[in-house]
Amino acid sequence: MEDTDDDLQAEMFNAVANDDRIKLQDALTRGAKPDEFFDDLTRVSSKNILQIACEKDRI
């Protein structure tokens, strides 16, 4: 079964949120795009995952 773009983006977001560098690298290798915007569930803010990673001091 092939990952959808949304699945990969969610996987990458969760990897960043959980500071799981192995899962992050895996998601990126499979085609996740760190420069695409990620809307939070409340739609209060939109940031790309690279920004989120930097804010959380993950990279």
C-alpha cells in the first residue's frame, strides 16, 4: 500500500513533534516535503514543517 501525501506529511509532523530523527529521515526518504504547509487541527496557524522543526529546536 502506497503512502498518500497527507500520510507522509502527518508522519513527518509526528516525527518532528516526538523528536524521532529516524522516523523523520524515513519520511523524508519516502518523499515527505518539509517545505509544505501543515495546518493544525484548529486551523489557527499554518506553518511548514521545517519551521515547526526549527521552533522546537529539532534541527
